[in-house]
Amino acid sequence: MRNLGGVVQMLRKEQARLSKEMSAIGAALSAFRAAYANGTATRHKISAAGRARIAAAQRARWAKAKAQSGKTNAVTMPKKRAMSASARRRIAAAQRARWAKAKASKKST
């Protein structure tokens, strides 16, 4: 039981140390909260004239790159060939004949 008083004293010291640490953390949080109250930094707006200058400069860079390459980078797709209605009918008839032949061979076996 004599040792119990020492344990209580050590626990009180630890509690005092932790409460100091918690108050320091609280102060740090309040400082951060004050610094970042808006959530984001202020954003600067660019004028229409500035945007036009940037766009013109980019168009000039694209034109220069296109002139140096000598060819376009665009991928051309081959045109799809249209099938006439009579060709579609011939193909469909041939397919029906194949199906009929396959059905007939299944019935005979």
C-alpha cells in the first residue's frame, strides 16, 4: 500500500504532461485553422486579352510544328463500302441454303 501513493503521483505527473501536450496541439490546430480559413488560396483571374495572347501563341506553335513535319498526324480511316440490296439478298439466300443443308444432314443422322 505504500507504493500506491507513488503510483498515483506518477499518474498525476503523466496527466499534467499529457494535458500540456494537448494544449500545444490545440494551439497548433487553431493556428492552422486561422491560416487556412478559406480552404483554398486565392485564384488569380486572367483577362480576355491575356487569354487571346496565349491562344494566339499556341496557334503559332501548332502552325510551326505542322509546317516542320510536312505531313499531318491525322489518321485517315478507309471509307466503308456500301453493299447493294441485291448483294445482301444473294448473301442471305446463300446462308439460308447452308442452314437448310446443315438441318437436313442432322435429320438424316
